[in-house]
Amino acid sequence: MKAKSSKKKNLKKKGRSSLLVIGLALCLCLILGGGGIYIYQRHVQKTQLIEQMRAAARVEAREERVKRKAEIQALFDAYLNAFKGELIEKAQTYKKTRRLLKNLIRPINYTDTASAKENYFLFKESLAPTLRKQSVEIIGVFENYSNKIKNDLSGDENELQKTFLVQWEDMSRKQLASYIDFFASEEELIQAYDALITFYYSHSKRYALNDLGNDLDFSNPDDEKRAKSLLKRVKDLQKPAKENSP
């Protein structure tokens, strides 16, 4: 009986031990399982946070790009306005000087050799050099602003700067081509004036102002023909120059 009782007690102890082991195993599984879920959740949260940060960075970069683009456009407009203002001012000065040419060849200004000489040297020593100097200054505005822009943006190397420079150079190239064509025509006109005024001066003893004071009568028909040809050349060049003015 005692042996059976002892055997039963051992069985009960083993049963309790097995249950305890199983219980511990279950607890361990629950703990490990819970830890795995926690780690997974932390991973998901970290991934979401990283993605949110990246999205925020992309938005910030996009906003910064839009802002910088607006700044570049504002800078372009500022340069363009200043550029146009200086160009217009110099062009107006040129046109005022140029208008003096038309008055210079009026027949009334060539009543005698002295007046012819005065007009000749006024043209040679003042008007023609001034017009050429002013035309060079106008062309120089383009180069000055291109250099100024490059210097002002030299510390800002990026795509927007390149876009700005390309945009500026494209505008400048088209405008410059127009002014170069105009001043090429103007140089022809100045040379035509030079030929006519020089002819009037060198032939000042071979003509007289007519009674109406609006033309010169040459004593030699060939001189008369040459004077009219030179005058026609001036008038022919004046019209297209005015039409093609930038």
C-alpha cells in the first residue's frame, strides 16, 4: 500500500512539474510573441516616420525651388528694367544728336565758303565722332550687363542660375543683333552725310543759294547732278534707318 501511495505521490509531482514546464513555456511564448509584435510595430513606426520625413523634405525642397525661381525671375525683371532704362536713355540721346544731321545739310547753311567750312568741320570733328561714340556706348550696354550678371551670380552655381543666364543671353542676343543691324545702317548714313557735306565744302565756290533759299544752284551741270545723287543717297538711307530703329 505504501509503495502504491508513494508511486501516486511521484506521479502527482511529475504532473505538477510538467504543468509548470508547460506553463513556463506558454508564458515564454507569450512574452516572445509579444516582443516580436512590439519590435515589428516599432519597425513599422520607424519606416513611417522616415517616409514622412522624406515627404516633408521633398515638399520643403519643392517650395524652396519655387521660392528661388521666383527670386530669380524677380532678379531677371530687375536687371531687365535697369537694362532697358539705360538702353532707352542712350538711344534717345543718340536720336537727338542724329537729328542735328538733317539740319546740317539744309541749303541755307551753305550760303558761302565760310559757312560750308564751318558745317564741314562741325560734322567731321563733332557730330560724326559723337554719333559713333554713342553707338559704341549703346552696344556696350549689352556687354556691361552680361558681365554684371555673371559677377553678381558667380557665388550661386545652380540650375536656376544657368536658366537665368540662358534666358538673359537669349534675350540679349536677339536685342543686340537688332541694334548691330541698326548701327550698321547708321554708319552707312553717316558716310553718306560725310560724302555730301564734303562735296558741298569742296565745291563751295561753284554754287549759290537760290532765291527761295531752299536749294543750291551749281554752275556746272555735272556738279549739280553729283550733288543731287549724293543728297538722294542720304534721303534713301534715312527712311529705312528710321523704320528699322530698335
